[in-house]
Amino acid sequence: MYSPVCDVNINPKNPEIGVRSFSDDPETCAKHAVALLKGFQDGGIAATAKHFPGRGASDTDAHDVLEVIKADKQRMYDVELVPFKAAIAAGVQAIMTGHSIYPAFDDKFPTTLSEKILTGLLREELGFDGVIVSDAIGMAAILKQWPLPRACALAIKAGCDTILLKADDDSRSQCFFGIKMAVESGELSEERVDQAVTRLLRMKYDQGLFQTAGKRDPKKAQTYAMSKPVIDLSWDVAKKALIVMRDNNVLPLKADERMLVIEQRIPYEFCGKDPYMHQHMFAEAMVNYSTNLILVDTDFAANEDEFAECMELARQVDTVVLTNYYARIVKTGNNRLLIKKLKEAGKRIVVVTNYPYVEGATNEADAVVCNFSGTPDSIRAAVDVLWGKLKPSAKTKLPIKLGVQQDSAVKKPAKAKNTLDLSYC
């Protein structure tokens, strides 16, 4: 399991980590990361702490560019490395690399290709003897500077035991032959390859794969996943992971008021993998409380036609309720611009978001409920809060220090597409 995320999100503008992190506090991250990895491993799942040695300070997304994180060693030991050291002490079985350069340790290579960091820091200094796996090797942070075969060979030489290669195409052959050529040329020793293979075989043995070959009864798995204890736990977590970040006397909503509800169509890659899940979960939950609603949906960021339609429909109401989720995989942004224009038109704005930073909560909204998640239970729980059926737990605190947040740039609406996306078929 490529979890837990051990990055300490100390940069509120980090486009890649964000709410994937537990907090901007290293000790909080360490506490929750250890709890999660112990849960995985107690259940027979090998956990992977990522993205070593920490990408929480990044300004960019490693899927797009190679970041240079200019923290000195002391800051790294005091902040970024704290959760990883705790994970190692707790017996985490694997660690994933982060595709960033850390000049404090190596000013030439990113972690994934750095012998100084993977062998020197992680193995020798921190004493980790489990499996080291690269982050996805096909990300632009690597491939813009190192061809795939070369990158794979350098990663194994640096200390990676296995390469994460998501593509199921000829890039796998490139990876294999890149490593093979490095061994044949003498650049990569057979001893280093043997070390990597031994660690992987040891993990497979510890996981019982030599006996089971990974086979499981899918009916038993489904029965367990749909059992009452699991369902109850999911709902309990969703209810507790809720915060009303702002309420200017707007909540609870009133059923006798006509309102416009604008729901983003959440990408399926970002949706919860529940047996019952679709892209209108928010609207479905809202109509359980009132049918005095105008329902409309948009792309994750409303396109030009959807933008115009929402502004026209808003003329019929005083209050607009929107989802304004943030997803790193969506490069077009979200509905911040739409919220801004609706507020300028004099509307009361109620936002449900997974993202407590300004990109999700916005500065314009009159009320903001943050549920930290796009799963069905999190969506239903947020709607229950909007209507006053559910009171957020008094023990739940925002795990970050927001301070005063300045708006970042928002993108103009994209032109409407004429073709139907295959995800809807």
C-alpha cells in the first residue's frame, strides 16, 4: 500500500500534497502516519511511507517539473524527516522516494536518483533496511532530464529496490533493458541488484505470498468490505472529519428558501471507491432535505457555457450552495472564479470543500464546511451539517495554521467541449 503520506505540508500553496498530508506540524504528521501504517501492517498490508525525504515545502507538482527544495539540513531534521524517522521506528516496511532535489544533501540528483540520500541518509544514517520504491518514474520531474532507461538504472544504483512504472506498455521493456545494460557495462553491480531482489523476496515471504501467490477469495473480501463494522466506521470517520470553517449566520439552511445548488462533477479517479457512487452525490443528499432547489452541475471547473448558465439561474435566488473541491489531477482549477462572480452579484454563498486552504474555502464564501474528502459518506455528512441535522465534533480541530491567506490566480472558464468524455459512457 503506497501510504501513509509523511509529507509535512508547510507550504499552503503546495499544489501536489495539500490535504494528502496530515498537517503542517511534523509531530502531528508523525503521530497519524504511525497509527495508519500500524493499522495497515496489523492487517497484513505492507505500508509505504512517502515521499522521502518530504515534499511538503514544494511550490510545484513533480508530475510537471523538478523542484529544488532549498531547506538546510537542520530544518530537514526538525521538520521534513520527523514523520519518516517515526515511521522507521514503528517498523514501516517500505519507503517511497520524492522527485525533488535537496541541495542540503545532494545538489545534483533528485532523491530517486541520489545515492547520497537513499544510501547515505536513508540506509546508513536513519537505519532503514526495508524496501525503497521510487515514486512514479514516468513523471516529468525525472523524464525531462533523464531518459526512462537511464533513470531506471540510476534509481537502482542509488538505492531503489523497485521502480514504480504505471504505464503498461513498452516503457516496461525500456526500464528492464536500461537496468540490464547498466549491469552489463559494469556501472551497476550485480551485488546491488541482488540486494534489491533480496529485499523484495523477503517482503513477499513476510506477506505470505510464497504460500498464496496473492490469491484471495473476492467474495470474502466483498463481504468484509460491506460488513456493518466497516460501514459504521466509515460513517463515524466522515462525521468526525468535519469542520465549519466559516458561518456568517447562514447555517443551517432553511427548506422554505429557494436555493441554487451547483455541484462539480468529481473525476472518477478522485471519487470514493464505494459500491454506490456517482457524480451527483451532493445533489442527491440535498434533495433529501428540500425539493425547493434548482440543481445544476458543472465540470470540475465550470466551462464557459456552464458558467453563463449558473449566473443566469442565480438570478432566481438569494443563496447559492456549491461544492468547490480541489484535486491536484485537475489542471483547470475549480469553481473559485464562479464563486467570486456570484458574490459580486450579491448572492449569499455556501461552500462545501475538501480543501481548507483558500483554493477550496475561498475568501468570498459566507459559510464554509470542510469535509476533507470526496467519498460518499463525507459528502452526506457535510450536507447533514448544512441543514443542522449533524453538529460537528467539538474535538475536531483544523490540523493546519491558516493565518491570512492571499488569493492566488484563477483561470478563466474553458470553452465548452462538443464531445462526450468517455468517463460518462
